[in-house]
Amino acid sequence: MLGVDGHDGLRVPDANDEYLFYQLLVGTWPAALIAEAQLDRTQLQTYVARLKAVMRKSLREAKQNSTWATPNVTYENGVLEFIERALDSSLSSDFLQSF
């Protein structure tokens, strides 16, 4: 698992949200990015933006760490940073390469 400690020692994302992230990756990875030796950065950035929007919506609808009525922006931003780091092709991400 890639999660990191966030503010107040809380794990961001928590185990359930991190698991959701992996499920979304497996179920929604664009066909255009499969088996590419070099990922198209534009397509990857578009995908990451869509994935982040889905995760924010999912976090709020789950009502565990954030809600629509009282969004936990700090937690949400931590999750979004986690997604960006995991899928940042410029970091030579071990996770992205193994995925």
C-alpha cells in the first residue's frame, strides 16, 4: 500500500479509500494506455483528472472521511495528492511502472 501519514497522524488515504483507488484503476484504465512503452502524458493527465473527480465524489458519498454537507478538504486534498504521486509518469513511479 502506498498511503502516507497525513495531518494529525491520520493515514491518507485510509485503507478503504486506497483500496477503492486500486479498484478504480483496474476497472477504468483507458485502453489507449494499455501496453504502451511510453505513456501519452496528455491522455494520462486527462485520465488522472477524471479519476480525481470520481474519487472526490466517492469520498463524499461514502460519508466516512468527508461528506457533501461538510467536506473534509484537507483529507480530500491528501487523497488527490496521493493519486497524483502514484500516477505521475515524470517521477519514474515504481507503482505506475508495475501497474
